[in-house]
Amino acid sequence: MTAFSSLTLTPSANQSYYPLSVAPMMDRTDRHFRYFMRQITRHTLLYTEMVTSAAIIHGDREHLLGFSPIEKPLVLQVGGDNPQELAECSRIAEGMGYDEINLNVGCPSSRVQDGNFGACLMAQPQKVADCVAAMLNATSIPVSVKHRIGIDELDRYEDMSNFVQIVSQTGCQRFTVHARKAWLQGLSPKENRDIPPLRYGDVHRLKQDFPQLLIEINGGFNSLAEVKQQLSFVDAVMIGRAAYDYPYLFAMADAEIFAANSKVPSRQEVATAMFEYIDIWVKKGLKLNKISRHMLQLFAGQPGSRIWKRHLTEHSCQSGAGVEVIREALEQIPDCSTAAMMETVNLVGREL
């Protein structure tokens, strides 16, 4: 545990402990974003986008699941409800070198509901348990579950506690809880990220009632100060949208959350560290904007941020665009002193 938590837990031999993670986000946490984030934080746990079990089994695995070793520690998040398919996905994940596989029981989209996976599975805890048991039996890497505090009218604390009780009997030890319920009818996935109120107390209580489990909280966190505060009540914190909108807030995470003795990179150093990676992918035929779109918010809150974003947006989509576009954008950014950069890290959390 970190110095910020007084909790007691004993993870199993194959369950690593990461007090901070970046949430899986569709159309955001692809391999290029994860590589970019690794230039900012080396220890924070990263996730893939959710990939359906059918896509993993029948699709282009290198395209869907490929990653660079630097992205580790890395979790594959999968969506599905068929124990046999999910077991096969677990074997594939382990074979490809993933550190963990996570079952999505939190996505409220109608498309996901039509496939009978995501948040709707909270109404079927035994089915989730059957899926998790099959996954655990198929692999030696940890299997975790990401879920909501509830869905529709099934949103009492007792309902969530019963869900965790049943699923944890399989041997699953890590539960990431989005502290908002999901309305499966009437709200869009975007509205489900904002409208239902946050209920952090329910997640704190879950940790009290299941001290032997790794309980991670997710929902609405925007700063490392909030992470530290939550680590007094739970084992880990997951940050979602703020990680994408203000990626540099993770610059101090290795030192402050993981107690790592490592140099904090400047924003300019983060951008420069991407040059070789960009060069490799552009030579493979990838358009620069597939990578640079994840870098647009690197200078958020800094002088020159608008110029940076405008230059990347206008030039990264052009045929043949490469590293020179990033270099040109950097030349338009005023240099920042170390003191100014650290102040911005602190300000980001207060501004959100």
C-alpha cells in the first residue's frame, strides 16, 4: 500500500497492486494514447478500450490487441457474457503478455445491452460469477471486474454488496466500482457519466465490508490530491476523462502515488519522446493524426495551448505529415520553468 492508505489487504500471489489507473475509454485508450501516457507516468495501470469477446476470438488480434512492451502494466478489458468465449479470451490475453484481464459490467450503451453484457449484467450476478470462474480457470493472470454501484431500480447498497459477494466467491479479488448507478433506459452513455449522482460512500462501505478484496473507486476524480484522499478509504483510484483532457496531471503520479524516484518530464520532453514512435508508425502508413489526436491536451492550461492544438489539428491530417509537424508546433510554445510546470500540475486539479 502507499503511504496515503491505512487499509489492510493481502492480495493473492498473482494479484499485483496498483493504487492508480487510467480508465478504459472507447475511442480513446488505444495503443497510441497508452504509449503517449507512458511518457508521462511509468507506473500507473493502463487499460485497453473495451473489446468484445467475439472480436478478440475472430478479429484481427494484432490490430485490436497489439501493444508495445513500454505500455505495461496493461489490462485488457473485454465485454461478453459467454463463459467459454471469455475463457478463450483470457488465454489469448495471457499469451499476448497482458498483465490482467477485466470484465466490463459497467457500460450502459444500448448496443452493449443488446449483446447482454456491460452494466445490464449487474442484474445477473450468478452469470457474471460463471463467466469470471471460467476466466480464472483458463489463465494464471488476474481477472478483475469493473461495474457500477447499481442499475435502474436495482441500486441499493445491498444489491451491489450481493453482486460482489457472489462474484468474489469465484476467487476474483479486484473490483473497480464506478460510483454512479446507470440508467439503462432513458439516458445516453454520456448522460450516464454525469447525471446520476456520485455515491462515494457506498464504495467506501464496500471496502469496509470486504476488507480482503482490492476495491478501486472510479468517477469524477480530477487531481492527485483527490486520489490521495480516496486512498484512505479504498485500495485504488481510477481516473477517466480527466486523464484524457489533462494528461499531464499524471506527471507527479510516479513520485506521489508510487513513491518512485524518477525525474518528472516536462511537457516538451514528453512530446519529444514521441518522435521515434511517430516516425515508426508513419513509415508503416499510419496517418499522423491517429497519434497526435491524443496529444492535443498536453499543454492544457499552458500559454500556447491553443496554438499547439490548432497546429496539430490543421497539419496532422495532411498526406505525408510526420514528426516535423510536432516539432513545428513545439517551436511555437513558450518555454516553461520547472516551477511554473509544477504549479500548473497543481492548478489543473483545482480548475477542473
